[in-house]
Amino acid sequence: MNSTAVDSKKAHRRRAFSAADRTTLTAFVGIPLFFHLLLVWVPAFLTIVLSFTYWSGISISRIKFAGFANYKNIFFDTPAFWEAIQNNVVWLLWFAGIATPLGILLAYQIDRQIRGHKFYETAYYLPVVLSLAVTGIIWNFLLRPDGFVNGLMGRDIDNAFSFFGNYDINLYVILTIASWRHIGYIMLLYLAGLKSVDMALREAASLDGATEWQTFKKVVFPAMKPVNIIVIVITIIESLRAFDIVYIIYGTSAGFPILGTLIFQNIAGEGASMKGAAYAVILFVLSIGPIIAYLRTTFKSDVQ
Amino acid sequence: MSDVTHGISRRSVLKGAAVGGLGLAAGGSLLAGCGSKGSGPLAYGARSVDAGPTAQNEALIAAYTAKTKNEVKYNATESNAFQNNLSQYLQGTPDDTFEWMAGYRMQFFAEQGLLADLTDVWGTIGDQYAESYKIASTGLDGKQYFVPKSWYPWGMHFRKSMFKDLGLSADTVTNWDEFLKMLDGMKKKGLVGFAAGDKGGWEAMGTFDIINARVNGYQFHVDLMAGREKWTDAKVLDVFKHWEMLVPYMNPNVLDLEWDGAMQLLLQKKAGAMLMGSWFGGNFKEQSQADYDDLSIIPFPEINPEHARDTVDAPIDGWCVAANGTNNAGGADFLAFAGDMEGVQATLDAKDKDGKSIPMTSANKGQDRSTYDAFQKEQMAVMDEAKYITQFLDRDTRPDFAGPVVGPAIQSWFKNPKDVNKIVDSLQAQWDALPPLA
């Protein structure tokens, strides 16, 4: 403040905006910012605060400071937490290693206009139109003990094939269902990106004698950097915030623990406790950590 | 507003319907204090969207409105969703009276000041109920916060026709050895012996309750629920040991089925027996009268002669008045009617859409037991044999322990019964980590 250089610089900058500019800016930046802070960051901050308390969610006067007790409870006494972490990690690996690459492959094939590409495009995109909750309902109808698939196999509920209750396979059943939608999502994003890649680049590559794979790896893929970033971030976020499908199929019971359902189970209902808030903070840190790190390195290399 | 409505007749208030309702919000406690002549329109929150309970509620409400001219707005929510939202519901703008359960689940909310005191209602209808129901309706402060509607026992259900085919009768399965022999016989016939589902996370709690009560007795069970005994106790391991003996006779997809899936096994004659609360008799009746007539219940067999069959899980369902409702006095007035034999009779007279009566065992002494059907008489016999009545695991212990901790623990036990030591260790650790009750 006592530096005149800074003052004059600021004054100079301020003069560049007319009164009307300032009003417009305040309206266009201020109002969304206000709601963003109010509806996203204030609750997020309060959740962090609440995660260090004991509270049943009823009458704020009963709140008690708990220190790290909720976290200690989660990390050391709650086996479901580690199961959930394991499920979320497998989910992430599956999405990153299988579902997302498949979506990219599909997008690439459709972009090359292989035979029947219109059909594939529609077929794979269809599930994306449905919300995850609806996806869960559909697959639950199909795969539950008295569902369509067991009916088709001629099995009654006493000898039904167990898709959701067999813990050797149910993770993969759920992941297949989730991928059914995720693949189409990624495909569409990538397809939009591919359409915007300049055809001249590819022609140049093929004139230089590059193979299909080389063209993709060395020319198309690097040209798609902005889309790639979005795809990676979406893959991470979708894997960590997974909730809908599991909730529809398993309800609030921890029949299939993932972080999303653990949060809900501990924060909703009669048994509400701030352990749920602590789960939410853990998920928050897990989601935001890798994303910030990734975006930072990406933008840093951009600047260089 | 409250001064205006206070002291004038019920009917004149109704004329100013909406205004009267608002006025009573402020005057509620005042009115409750002077003999609970509640009036004005009120809202009723139902904890079920099923056909049977809905028909019962509608009959009760129609009878109340016919008598008092007070209009009742009916709001129904599916039971799981209702339960999940209850805290928020009670702190927001709840219906004046809502369906809930007796025991710890009621006391928990009463203690937080979210339920209205119904001591006056009990003053009017109290002599129509046995003492045990009054105790179950009483909060930790000694006041009543609940009006009971109905009860049902948990026991072994089977189909009379199947029992006959297997050459069995109720007297031949009174103890554990006979019980296992029965299950073995069923298995040899290619049946599921002990139909079970635990996908919902609560169903199998009933099995834990009853085996614990049979092996270790009522007092140990109650003390365990209250945290005075430890989950790591050898006695708890003994419960799981007995439970494990039943696993070979269960359907293999326990974690795939919810309670209604297990019920289907019995309904379709694929299973010989099922431990469940008798409330599902209504579902059998909806299926057909013949299926309902075929249904039968006996107490869970004796395991430890010291405790014989002296305990039964018999949850009581009923109503509370939400303290934050707009018309507490109206809610209390409604419950005074609903709990009175007049209201009970209206509920009992309810018919489903096919014109069939809906089976209910009322908590009110006034229900003529000679009108009980055969299945209800058997339920009564199960109750009469028991000296001690428990509510159900998730009604007898802390809500932040039952749902989020015990439910998943039992599910992981089903995944791998060999993990039992780890599971009880974690149960105790999680109990110890619970925040102190305010």
C-alpha cells in the first residue's frame, strides 16, 4: 500500500473501466461468484469444520468438538472404509485402463467412418442420455435374482445366478454397467475433438508415409490436448464420485461400499453423524488432489 | 391469533380453516395444556405407500374427519426414504402426526425435543393399553411421546401344507437339535431350509437378536445393545457359531435378496421356513386367501434351556406428533382418536381394493381376540409364551450404530463367516468410537 508504484499501477488499471463496464463486470462475475461461494465453497468449508465435531444433525447447540476422532474412527476402526477405497481404486483403474481407452477407440473408428458408423454412434451414445440412476434401475431389472436375465436362463430366485450378491464378481458387474454409460460419454467427447482436428494434418502425415497408429500417436493425439485433459479429469472424477448406480442397486446398506455410499449412509437418516462429513472431506481431498496436480503440470508446460 | 381460536368451538375454527391451523401453531402448547381439545386441519405423514397400510390409514382418517369435521391432509412416503429423511423432516416443516416406531428410535427423537408430549393423550386412552405398551411409548424423561397402533412377533414362519408333507408339526421343532434335523430334512428334499435375505442390511438383525436371546438370554441382549456388554465377549462369538450352523441350509444368495425375496421363497414353496416379522402375512393375503390360511408361525427354537423360549422380538408400530408441526394440538387430538378403540375399529374395518379385510393385531386391549384369524391366534401364542419383549436390533440400540455399523458387519459376516473374530473386534471398536450421547 505504501508503494506509489503499485498505487499508480492500480489507479491506471482502474481507469480503464468505465462505470458501465464495472456494473456489467460486477453483475457477470459477482453474481455467479456469490452463488458459487454460497452454494459450493461455504458448504464445503462447513463440511470440513463439521468433520471435526460430534453432531447428530439435530439442534446445533448439541454440537461437540471431536478433534480427529471421526478420522481416527474411519482409518482404524471401520473396515468398510478400506473396502470402499479398494473399490474406488479398482473403479478408477478400470475406467482409466479399459472404459476410457475403449471410448477413444470407438470415437476414432467412428471418425474414420467405418461401415455402420452411424449405427454405432447412436447405439453407444444412447446410454449417456440416461441418468446414472436410470441406468441403475434398468440393470437392476435385468440382473436381480427375479430379473430378466435369470428368467431367460430359466432360473428361479432360489437358484438364481447371483450378479449383485456374489462378492467375487459383483465389482466387475457394477463396473461393466458403469462402463456401458462411460464409454459412450468419452466417445462423444472425443469425437467432437477429432472433428476439430485439421484434416490437413492427417493428410500431411499420410503423405509422409506415417502408419495409422503413428498418425494417431504423433499427430492426432497431441493435437487433441485440450480434449485429453478433459477426458482424464472426467475419468478421475466419475470414478471417485460414483454413487448413483450403487445406491440404486444396493440402497444405503454397505452391501457394496464405495466412498459415495459411505458418505450418504453416515449423513442421512436417523444414524446421522459427522463421520459422514469426514468421509466427504476424504473424498474431496482425493478428488481435488490429483486434479489440481494434473492441471498444474499441464498448464505449467503450456506456459513454457 | 391463538387468543382468538383458543376457547371457541372446534367447528367454528374449521370455518376459518387455514387461518385456524396457523393460529394453533402458536397456541398449540397452550391448548395441549388444557385438555387437548385440538382442532383445525392437520397433516398426516404415512411411512408407507403399500396398498394395505394406505387403505387402513384412509379408513382411519375418514372416520376421524366424519367425527370431528377436521380435515386431514395425507402425505405418504416410501418407508426407506421416510426413514432416511426423518431428522431433516422433523426439524423442518413436518406433518402434524406421523407414523413411527416405539422404543429407542422414538426416545432418541423425543430426547432431542422433536416430538410433542402425549401424556394427556395417554390420560384419555391409557386404560385401553397394557402396561408394556405404555412403557414402550415412554421417553427417557418419563413422558409419553408415542401412541401404539399394532404389533407383530418375529418367529419361524412356515406353510402348514409343507409341514404336513414333511411329517412335521409345531411340537416337533421346539429345540435346536430338532430344528437342525428339520432343516436337514428340508435340504434332503431339495428345499431351502432357512430362507434368508440381507441385501437391505437390516433383515438378518432379527436372526442375531433371537439367537442371542436364546443362547445368552434377554438381559445379556439388552445390555449388549446398550453397550454394557462387549461385542468381543465369547458369548457373542457363540451366537455367530450357532448362526453359522444355519448357513448350509440357507439359500446361497442371501446378500442378493431383500426381505421380500426371502418371502418369495416361502410363497413359492421353495423354502421350508423363514424367520421374519409376521407383518408380511398381509402380502400373503394379497396373493391369495389360500396362501394366507396356509401360513403359520412358531417361536424360534430353544437353544439354552436356561432361557427356553422366553424372549421375542415384537416391534410396535404407531404414531408420534412432531413438535415442529403447525398443529400439535390437532395431531394429539387425532392420536387420541386413533388410539381409542373407536379409531382402532375403523382401522380394523378397512378393506383393500378387493374388499378383503387387512390383517392387524392391534395394540389396543379392546380388539376382540375371538375375531383373530388362525394366523393371528398363533402370533398371540408366540407372544404369550415370551416373558421378555424386545423391539428389534435397530430399534433397541443407537441409530448411529445399528444402521451404519451392525448392518454392514453382519453383511461382511455373510461374505465370510470365518472372519468373525475380526468382525466382532471391529464392532466393539466402532461402538467405543461413538460420540457420547448428549
